[in-house]
Amino acid sequence: MTVDRTYEEPGERQRRFEIFKDNLLFIDEHNHPKNNHTYTIGLNELADLSYEEYQAKYLIPSIGENPLFSSGRGDELATEEHGDGDLEQVPDFKDWRIDGSVSAVVNQGSCGSCWAWAAAAAVEGLHHIRTGQMIRVSAQQLVDCDSRSSGCEGGSQSRAISYIQQNGGVDSAENYPYTGKKGVCRTNSVVAAQPVAVATDALNRIFHLYKGGVFNDKCNTTVNHAMTIVGYGVENGQDYWLVKNSWGFNWGENGYVKMARNVNQIYGLCGISSVAVYPVKF
């Protein structure tokens, strides 16, 4: 196995080599026939990380605070009730890869997004089982948009699935690709398909008296007013959301406001991306 590594800090290469050697000794000791283990360990892309670094980079201490499923526990997951009816008999062997219900393995990188990938894979699998179609789900949307989780700092797969349910769905990985870092929640891929209900901070006095143009003034992310995004575009080089208000035709541009889009803020300008929701069907 060959892994490309570049260490820029002086002495870092030697420090990593010492960690690598320590891990190699640990592997050799574990795999010795005298130990009679039922599994082996070996070198991989994480072999130049110390055990402490591995824990800090890849593990989420609080992940067990919420159950993975509403009622599933241990071996009972195998007999969890399904909407299509109970299984008459639980098979002795099951591998959903054989059925095509499991997408390709990914590398989350340095972002602590395992919770998002786990939820995405579960949704992908169920969708394939129900429809026969394998559509890669956007883990990046969960990282960016699930406000009850903490992006690359960790989260909960149960909260991620709850977000998908409350959001009325989730984008595909093709439309909303993985970047390996938390970014601004993108709504334009959804708006291209339908209007989206949002909420914003409207305390700003300028917003109170807004007349026209792309609004990009300072505001908070604590939202206090609901509106609807009905489109998006670019005006004088500034990306904007076209937002329908409910304060009459004389406010703004005939009752609409253009709010700056693609700003460098996690929840969008004035928190406009923080609680975006849209229906799937009625």
C-alpha cells in the first residue's frame, strides 16, 4: 500500500515516521499467531496518526446521546418492523451490497462528517430498496444545513435523518457535492425546482424601509420574519435571492426583496438559509 504524504513543518516527517513505526509494532504484535484473534489489523491511510490524533480527528464523543433509530436496539435492528410488512423469517445472511443498495465507499477527509455520511447511506439504501434507483445523497447538504448538528465538528445521524424529513427531502451528491468543510447552506438547487419558505432577521431599520436593489446590509442570524424565496439571479455582479414578502405592494420592489446570495456566512445573509423548508407533495 502506498500513500502520498507531504509534511511542511520542520521535523514533522520524522515525527510522523516515529508514529508510523509505533503503529507498525502494534500491528505486528496484534497479528502474531499466538494471540489467536479472529481478525487482523494493518497499515492504512491513518497509520501516521497517533491514537490521540485519531480520536480527536475521527471520533465524536457525543454521538451516542441520541439513538440511531427510534426503537432499534442491538440485534433487534435485524427484525425492525418495515412499512411493507413484517419479514416472515429473518435470513441467516444479508449483504445489501449484493442487492445494489449500497453506494461506493467514500473518504470523509479531515471533516468530522461521519454522521452525515452514515445518514446519507441509510437514506440511499432505503430509496434503492423502495424504487430500484441508486441516487447518491448529499452529505455536504447535511453538513452545511442541519442546524442541530455541528458540521465538521460532529453531529448525529438521527438528527440528520430528522432534518431530511423536516426539510422535505435532500439534494443529490451530484447537485450538491462534498467539499470536506462546512460551508454556506445552499438553497438554489431547491429553488430551481420550487419556491422555498424561509425566515430572516428583519430587525434592521434599513430592511424596514427597503425600496429596491440587492440588500446586503449587516444583520443577525436570529430569525424573526418568514418569507418565501421564489427565484434567484445576478444584478450588477451580485448574486441575489428573489424573496416574496407579505407587507403589501408598496414595500420593496412591488412587495419583493432581492437579498444577497452566496455570502460568506454559514446561515446566509440574515439567517435566510437557517430554516429553509419546502413541501414534497400534498
